[in-house]
Amino acid sequence: VLSSLLDAGFDVTHLVINRAHMQSRKKREDAVVKIAHMNGINIIDTWDEQHIIDLAKESDVGVLASFGRIISKEVIDAFAHGIVNIHPSLLPEFRGSTPIESAILGNVEKTGVSIMALARQMDAGKVYAQDEYVMRGDETKQELYELLSEKGARLLVDVLPAVLNGDNSGQEQ
């Protein structure tokens, strides 16, 4: 996601990481931290809500991907355009923390990724866009995670300009 935003020319100033959530994602943490360092992006790895709010006041939008933490309304509202979240399901289906596992275990015909506005309630914000994926039936969790992450990154880059200029205000779930 970070590479896609940078490649598309978005000005990313800060990367907030949740080290506790990333323990099982060590490889990805190293990659995202390396990308941030290579691009002069400030890394924040300690959750200090007031510091995040202060930084948000200088930013147009926040982007959330695989963060694993409930974000307060005060933090969401501090960004001029809120926080845009990438969720690996076709919301409102499979809200919550295990959408990929739920799609696999539910033997669904299709799943996908949603770009949504972060709301105080878990995965309940307006949906800006979705991209479907037709399941083969033999996907692994890691394979589906990577595929939906790539789809989500592309969709985010496509949708974000319209969110920022007000042309896409999202649809209620």
C-alpha cells in the first residue's frame, strides 16, 4: 500500500505502525519500515493519541491498512477527510478481524476488497469502492491476503483522488 501511494505521487509524510499487531508480520514490518526510510517518511511506532491528532491536523487524509487497533473518533476527525481504510472483504460481509479466514472457511463464491471511510464502529463506515475476486476454492490465507492487498492498494490509488476532491462521498453499507 505504501509503495503504491508513493508510486502514484501521493505525499506521504508519516507512517504509524503498531508493533504489537505486527509481531506475526515481521517480514512485512521490515519491508514497510525500509520503504519509509528510503523515502524520508517519519515513522511513529508509539501510540500517542495527542501526537497523532496534532500530525493529522496538518494532513488531508489518513490511510489505514492492517493496523489492528481501534482508532478513536477524535483521531479520525482530526484529518480533513478522515481516515480511509482498506478492508479485505466485500462489506458488509465479513466485518471484523478475520475476513479472509471467514471467506475461506465459509467457502464463498466470491470475496474482494473494500475501500471505506473509517468509522468509530468496526468496519461500518461508508464504502467508496469495491473490487471482487472470484474464489477458486483452494486459496490459502497468505495467498488471499497478498492478492487482496494488491487489489486494495490499486483500488485505493484509483479512488483516493475522488475522495479528496469530494467527488466520492461513499455509500452507506
